[in-house]
Amino acid sequence: MLVFVACLTLVTALVSGFLIITRSPTDLGHAGHSDTAQWMSAWKAGEIVALVRHEERCDRSTNACLGPADGITKLGSDSAASIGRGFVNLGMQQAQVFSSPLTRTMQTAQYMFGEEAVAQDWLEICGPTFRNDIAAHKTAQRNLVLVTHSGCISDFEKQTGYPHAIPAAYGSALLMRIDAKGDLKVLGILNPDAWAQFKKQ
């Protein structure tokens, strides 16, 4: 009996440790009504920052490329346009859009919103100050859409308690809330297929 209890305790500890080590932000595409209502309310208040990973890279795909070679694929541009419609349905009247200056991020932003985003070098470099850089660029009562890279999103996750999160998928958006006091809270991730559920506000 003691051996059984010891084994059960060990298995429980291993499973719990694995879940803690590999935890990722909540998948908002499968969140309950109250979680969805919470972040949508924060969007209306201009308190959301969305870290969006650029779309599918030409140099890592056999899909047709828009050109140039360091840009995104045609499939990626279609997905970016769909994600952009999701953001527009939420309302972009009180939102700023910044992008890393690299071709793949600038193209993603262009296909999302039909116009060039403001290029920001800090969205390419990222690193250990990335969380603070995001907070410093957030204007009160203005949502912020940042088109960036998986490595940058990973840097942010490490700095906010998710050191072993699943890598960001193409076009995924990591949402956070920065309230009037400047307090930052990670809300979760919206993958590209989740945007279709949000109708025009």
C-alpha cells in the first residue's frame, strides 16, 4: 500500500510539474462567455495590446510567394486579411498599428488593414526589455496592435510568467490588458481561425 501511495504521489507531482513547466496563455478562441466579454470590454475601453505574429514566410514554405523572398506567401496574405477583418469588426477607431520593419511583418500589417503600419525597430529587436517597451508605447484609451515575430512573442511570454509556452503560430495574436494604472495582465491567445466568431460591433 505504501508503495502504491508513493507511486501515485510521484506520478501526480510529475504531471503537475509538466503542466506548470509547459503552460501557455489561455486559448481565447475556446474561452467561455465571461472571458470573451472581459477582453472585448477592455478593447472597447482602449486597454488592449495585441502582439500579432507575422503570416507564413516565403523562405519556409513551398506555397506561392507574393515577393520579395523575405516576405509572406499568398496563403499568408489571405489569412492576414481575414485577421484584419476580425480586428475591424471589433472597431479600430481607437487603435494604433505598429510593425517590425522587416518585409514579412510590414506585409502582414498591410494585408490586415489595407495600409502600411508605422515601422518600429524595437518590434524586431525585442529582448529582455520587451515587456517594458510595450508598456511604454501604450497610450491611454488606445488599443495597440503590434505586428512582430515569434521570437519577440516568446521574449514577452518569458517576461510575464510563461517561459515554456508553445511557440506562436503564424497570425496568432497574444492579447494583454494594460489598465489605467498601467498594470499589465496577459489575457490569452487568439489563433487565426478564431476571428470568424466575432461579428461587427
